[in-house]
Amino acid sequence: MATPAMSIEELILQTDASGAPVRLEYVRGRTRWEASPSSRHQKALQRIERSVRPSGDATGCACFTLFDVLIRFPDPEGSIKRPDLAIFCEEPPDSDEALNVVPVAVVEILSPGYEDKDLGPDGAPFYLEHGVLDVVVVDPRSGAVFHFRPGHPPATLQAPVTLFLSCGCTLEVSSQPAR
């Protein structure tokens, strides 16, 4: 008896559960992978996540954050991406599968050799096409901060910088701490 074929989501979840040193995504009908993040990547992401707050405006956004969560996007190919940091206005449901909730903002940290994953067509443009209001891509080595929003030209900034997101949240990208 033949074993039933595994869905792409099942493959991604099994790869995660096995502890494999790669992170898989499925975007526009193609599987993409990235090596597990380095300590520089993780520390930059943690500093940003700790800074996310409501801006004080009466937007009602709770600025709820999740690291490395699988999100199923509403495209014909059934794309599944895992932003480094996803920001939601309301707490998403608990799930052992990919979420069906598109975040209001996404933060990606560039890793050497994987720049196209976050800056190419399957990165910031993909997120914007699917309703994400702000995409922030950070290069922790140079301090460059790229801020993408629908209807605006991409902004290239330099850390340290505070960003005011469309949803009513703020986040800070600090310079790498001195050693």
C-alpha cells in the first residue's frame, strides 16, 4: 500500500519538529530554505521585539508579536512564510499549524547569503501584495534599515531609528551594542 503524499505544510512542520538546522518556506509555488539564524541575527531580532509598543494613538492595536511563526497567505499557490517577527493587532489563535491570519507588520533580519529571500520578489513585495502594512528589513552588520509600505517609496534609514508603523505600533532598531 502506497504512503499518501505529504503536504508542503506537513513537510515544513516535520522539518521543524526534527530539529533540522534549516527553516523552510513555500512561496509562489517554490520551496525556499534558509540556515538556522546566527546569534547576531537572533540578538538583533530580540532587541527589536522588546521595543515594539503601541504608539499611544487611539488605534486599538495591541502590537502582539510572534517570532518565526508559520503564516499561510491567501494566494492561489498556498504560500507559507515564516517572518522573523510578525506583529498583529489582536492576539492570533493558538495553533500547531500555520496561522491563517496575516500580520499587520513584519520584521526580517538579513542573514549573509539570504538577502534575496527578504529583499527580492518573495520578500517585502510579497508581504505587501498580501496586505501587510509595514515590512521592515534590517541588516544588523551595516545598520541599514529598509522600510516598505504600500503606496510609498521604500525608505532606507540607518540605525538607530524609531519607526512608526501604520497599525499604530512603534519599534526601535538600535545600533549593534559595543563590545
